[in-house]
Amino acid sequence: MAESVEDRVRKVVVSLLKVPGEKVTRESHFVRDLGMESIQSVELIAALEEEFDLEIDEDEVAENVNFGQAVDHMTKVVG
């Protein structure tokens, strides 16, 4: 069975931020809950581009402050 978009985004977030997977919920705020620093937001975009083999408009994702928003955006972009 293919991984869902949510599972793939979670895998990238867990790897980049070095947090346990169970800590990454749809409500998890990247900075407040997961400890993401500003440079890591750029790294996250690059890692998601690599995972999904596509280019992401940084302006569109700038407003994604929590994991659920990022998943919803990637779901929309992937189709």
C-alpha cells in the first residue's frame, strides 16, 4: 500500500526536526510544538520538494504554521 501524503510529510518532518512521530499531529505547531527554527523552514521546503519530486512556491507555504496545514497544502499540490 502506498504511503499517504500525511505519512510522507510526517516522515520528512520527523527526520528534519528529530522529533518522535507520535508528537507530530495535525495540530502540531512547527515552531511552538516541534521546535522548528527559521532556517529549518527552508530546509523543510527543500525536503518536501525532494520527497514529492516537485517545486513548492515558498510564498504559498509561508502561512503553513502547523503540520495539518502543511499536509493539506501538499495534498492539494500533489493532487
